[in-house]
Amino acid sequence: MQFTTTDAAPTAVDTDCLIAGLSEDGLSGHLAEIDRASDGLLSRLHESGDLPAKAGQTVMLHAVPGIQADRLLIVGLGKTEKFDGVAFDKAVKAAGKALRQSRAKSAHCLLADADVADRGNDWKLRQAGIALVYADYIYSATKQPKDDAPPATETVSFPGGDGAAQQLSLASAIAAGVRRARDLADLPPNICTPAYLAETAEKMAAEHAKLEVEILEEDTMRSLGMNALMAVAEGSANRPRLIRLSWKGGASGDAPLAMVGKGVTFDTGGISIKPRDLMEQMKFDMGGAAATIGAIEAVARLGLPMNVEGVVAAVENMPDGKAYRPGDVITAMNGKTIEVHNTDAEGRMILADALSWTGQKLKPQTTVDMATLTGACVVALGHHASAVMTQDDELAEELLTAGQRSADRTWRLPLWDDYQEQIESPFADMKNIGGMPAGSITAGCFLSRFAEGQRWAHIDCAGSAWQWGKPESGTGRPVGMLVDWLVHRAGGWDALD
Ligand code: BES
Ligand code: MN
Ligand code: ZN
């Protein structure tokens, strides 16, 4: 999807589809103009209740008199006082979905002209661009679209000049990162293996001069003492990889920001095998890895002036004669011993070593790990927010604010020492599960023991990384939040050119 800008009046734009928003307050702004141009057609439709006003509803009108556009797509914005960043994002996605279902190949989008609480023009343009690309996504890697399927939207124009064009080019960069993460999450586990994730990283590095890649194979990981990661990998014929993508956008000595992603390309649970229902969904257990890779993609396209590292621990968790078992005691890379109580708590095992390695080798100023780590996180927060856990209040604030700003929300769970005793073991320094109470937090407590000395936060995206139904798909979350956070650490949107 290409973005362009034009200063033509909405009624004069020659396009397949004009997109405008209607709040519950009635026809105003552009819609009032179009109403006049069409001799009151919109007022009549509004009075007869044929225009949408409820948030997210859409109506497609054809052959509206007085405008150059072939179609007019009206999307309901809901109540003005409730129209915040998240509502805006939802409205644009609803419009984008209707646009994709139509046969329009071009569109002119007026939605960024709506008033959104606490949001400026630049933000609205960026978010509209990101949301339109999001809504245009149709999975096609292993399923060909039908011949009569509606075509993708090729170009979308917005009112504005160079400033708007600049924001839309930022939007394209971020949207490409989100798209990358969705593609990876959607791919089936027989295609998206640890080796496939490594190849993806290699291809990305080949496309950007300042992006470097390093892949660790099992011999190296074993010699580094990554026994916790290797224990999970042992049961699978798809051998593990530790993938490092380094974006060298800053000065050579500057400590990087590091992201670490859980890349379990399929999670059967291992010997503690999962029930059969919905097991196929566990292909998205590399959602944290996908977000890490997607965020790096966006960072490279934005040309962020700072050093950023993306580390992915890629393994498959299978039951097998060689698989690790409940009762095993494993010595992790940092020397700590772990008693395995449940082989389905595998994400924290691989992240343990990935976090130790990241701290030792990359010496980051801040480390954030992303993982579809616990079902308990889905129970706690559902699908609307990713959970943030950290002992660093300032870092928590940074990630909560980034989530708020990017409409890719995060919510904090406590990581108090009080929870640590749930993972004590008589046979090792810790066990890998903490029982039923606070399952997401005890997983965070486990990880904290491998991030000692680092400025670190853990993000559980088990609920946010997957869209359940209509259609089922990866969401690319929390790429939007991560990119916003990274951009602010690099000096903010205005510092990008
Ligand atoms: N990948 C799962 C967590 C998950 C579940 C993500 C559902 C998304 C949707 C993780 O590896 C897992 O199996 N966690 C266990 C932990 C338990 C054994 C302590 C869980 O949540 O049941
Ligand atoms: Mn598991
Ligand atoms: Zn898992």
C-alpha cells in the first residue's frame, strides 16, 4: 500500500473511495461539505438512520452526486468524548476492512481530520497509515486467494503536504515491522522452524547495510553452557538457533537497547503434554520472537539513530526419547540450577539463557524480553493489553506510556519479592513453575533471576499477540509499542528525518 498526499478538496479528489468518519454528534466538517455538494443526500440518509454513528460500523455509498470519488465509505466514530487513541485505531481498522472488501484500488482518507483526545496531527497520520496497512492484510503464504477475491488497496492519499508525507513514510516503516511479525506468527510450524527464523534474520540483514546478524548453533550454545535452552531443544528434530540482529544506528561504543524474544516455533508442552484442543494455536508461541524481529525491521526502515539488539531464542518443544523431563535438574548458563516441574513451562527456560547471554555479551543499557509466556496472562488481561513486569519503576513507566501512545496498550503486574518463594525448590536454586496463584508473575520472578544486574523488563504478550477469530491471525503486537518506546529513547519522532 502506497501513501500519497494531496491538497485537493475532498469533493474534488478523483479516487475509487473517499473515507470519512461520522461521530454521534452528527454531520460536520468534511461530511457537511459533501452533504452540501450532494444536495443534502447525507442529511436525508442520516435522518432515516441509514448512516453509521456507532463506533466501528461502516456504510459504503455509491455514486454520491457532487463528488469525484466513485464511492464514499463512512465509518462510525462513536461518542466524541470517548474518541481516544485506541478508538481511533479501531475506527481506521474498521474502515480499512470495509475498504479491502470493496473493489476499490485507491482511496482518499479523511479520518486523520477527526478530533482525537490528546493526539496531534502527526500521530493521527502515522496511526491511520499503520492501521490501514493492518486491515489490508490477508494471509496468503499457503492459501491462494480466490480469483474473484477483492484486490488489495494500492494507494491511499491523505490531505496534506510534505509534513504529512513524512509521517506516512514513518507509518509505512512501522507497518512493515508489524506485517513481518504477523507473517511469522501465521506461518505453520512445519515451515516456521528455528532454522526458518534464522534465515529470515539473515535475509533482513542482507537488505540493510547497518543491520548485522549472528546465528549461534547448538554446539556453540552447548559450549557456552546454555543447558536450560538446550534442555527444551533436545526433544525436537528441528534444531535450535540463537539469533542476534544488531542494528548499528548509533555510535560504535554506545550501549544498545536489547530486545529478547521467545521463539518457541511449536509448543506441544513436551512430556507434560498439552491437551489436544487448540494445540494447533501453539504455532504462535514464537510471538515474542516475531515482535522482536518485526521491531528490528521497523527500526532499520526508520534508520533509528541508536544501537538496538534483537535476540531470539528459537526452539521447538516436543515430547521425545531425548526430551527433558519433570524432575530433571538443569544448570543454566549463569550457574543457577533449575528443577523442572513442568516441561510446558519451557519459555522461561530458553529465556533464562538468552537473558544471561544478552547481559554478558551485549552489555545493554536496557533489556526488554517479549514472550507468549503464560496462559495466566490471558486470564488476567484478556486480549487488550500486554503485561509488563519489572522491578524498575522508571522503565515500567516508559513501557506503559509507549503502550498508551501507540494504542498498543500494556498494563503492569507487580514483581514483588513476596512472590519469589513460590518457585523455591529443595533440589535446586529454583523450580520452573510456581503453582496456580499469580502464574504470570511467578514466571516473571523466574526470569528476574537471569536478568540480575540488568535494567530489565519482561512483557507477556500471550493475550495480545494473537487475534482470535474474524479471521484468526497474529496481531504483530507489541511491535507498535516497542517501536514507540525505541523512538522515544532515540529522541522522539521529531528527531527522525
Ligand atoms: N506458550 C504457553 C503459554 C500460552 C498459553 C500462550 C496459551 C498463549 C496462549 C507456555 O509455554 C505454557 O505452556 N505455559 C504454561 C505454564 C504452566 C505450565 C506453569 C501455562 O500457561 O499453562
Ligand atoms: Mn508451554
Ligand atoms: Zn510456550
